[in-house]
Amino acid sequence: MDKMTVFKAQQWAFSFIKDHGKDPSVADLLLQGQLNWSTTEMLMNYQTQLSAEQLERFFTNVKLYCQDWPAQYLLGKANFFGLEFKVNEATLIPRPETEELVEWILETEPKTSLRVLDIGTGTGAIGLSLKHERPAWEVTLSDISPQALAVAKENKQALKLEATLIESDLFQNITGKFDVIVSNPPYIAESEADLMDKSVLEHEPKTALFAPDEGLYLYKKLAEKLSKYLTKQGKLYLEIGFQQGPSVVEIFSKAYPTAKVQLRQDITGHDRMVKVSF
């Protein structure tokens, strides 16, 4: 088929995706993402004819989504905290629940100059979102993966934001002290792989998903050296697995008996974030 309107293409995609037992709303995500349109723009262009090339790409992406490819990888981008980030298979796709971690930091910390370290930055979503909202903050992005750091660098440049990038395994290549350290580390236990979505297991980087010791390994490693890298009244903010709250609180409470360790739930009521205040 050489031509089809936006509306007809959308309806075909809804039906095709539904027939394959997937989420039909992804049809709009794929179409709007491909055409760089907002929902309003798409509604206004329902009768616009798509070219043969546009249709071919859209049909291909819809079919790949039905074969368990994440829509964000097909588009090469994901939205996070009102910003657009490049993503590829070297990086995790930023999740909505991580936006709540960013919000917690923004509502807690002063707008004045702070030194911030984002460990395991991936796309740079957390650190760059903080920098975008708080231009006075001095942000450092670190990751063990040079491929992920390359994506973070592209996002930094595309968003026209200043940030320092460091290839580092946790604190290995980090120097100096920070007022805020934030991390969304790998925290999924290998035993939980069977519970995960096939698209995540097949396409997202396993090194950014799984951690030994029932997913707690990196929290324990962070706790070992944290005090060396935080200022006197510094804070650590973490994303955690929804079943890990008590365990992560215990790790940091034991390591730092005088620190205040706070557990916070996400919008769905699941344990999702921990703050350690000194």
C-alpha cells in the first residue's frame, strides 16, 4: 500500500497490536514518536496522507513491538521528566517511577549550589533532569559502561546541559565529596528473572538490571564507602526494588547508626526509594 491516512494507519496498528495480545496504546507512542508530533498535532493531522516510506517504518515498528521489542528502542528515544533522552540497548529505558526519585530530591534540597553525583547514570536521565531543574547544581554522571556514558554524553549535548562524565565502577574513579549522591543501581535478583517482561529480558542490558545477593550487592558496596564521598550533611538517594525496603534500610542503618534512613513509597504504594541523611 503506497498511501494511508494517519487515522487509518492508527486504526490498523490498534487492531494488529490488540490481536497480538499487546498494549494497543503503544500504537500512538510509535506513530507520534516517529513523526515527532504531540497528541494534539496527531489529532489535527488525522486525514494527512503518510508517505510510503513513513508507512513502511511504522508497520515495521509495530510488528517488532509485537515481537517484544521495547517501543523506546524502536524510536531511539524516551521521555523522562519532561525531557527527551536518546536510548539504545546499552542503556536502561528510564521509568516513570524514577521520576518520583528526582521529585523527592528537588523538593528536599536547596536551589543553591550543590555538588551532585549520579552513580550508574545510564542515559543520564536522573542527573541531567536535576541539572535542568537546578542550573546552579554541579552534576557528575558516572557509569561502569563506556557505551552507556557515550549515550549520556549525547543527551547532555542535545539538552545543552553542563555535567562531568566519569567512567567508574561505583566510587572507584570518583574523587572529592558531594552534597547529594543518587543512584538507581541494578537491583533485581537473578531468581526474579521469570517474573519479568520478555521485552526487558531480551533487550535491556542485563548488567543494568541484575545484581547478586538477592539484588542487594550494590547497596552493600555503596554503604561500605559512602561516608568518604559525602559532605558532612550530605544525603544519599536510592531507587530500590519494591520488596527490598526493609533490607536496604537495614544495610544503611547498620553501617551508619547515627544517620536518618527514610523509606518512601511510589505513587502505587510500593516501597521504591530510600534516603540516607547525615
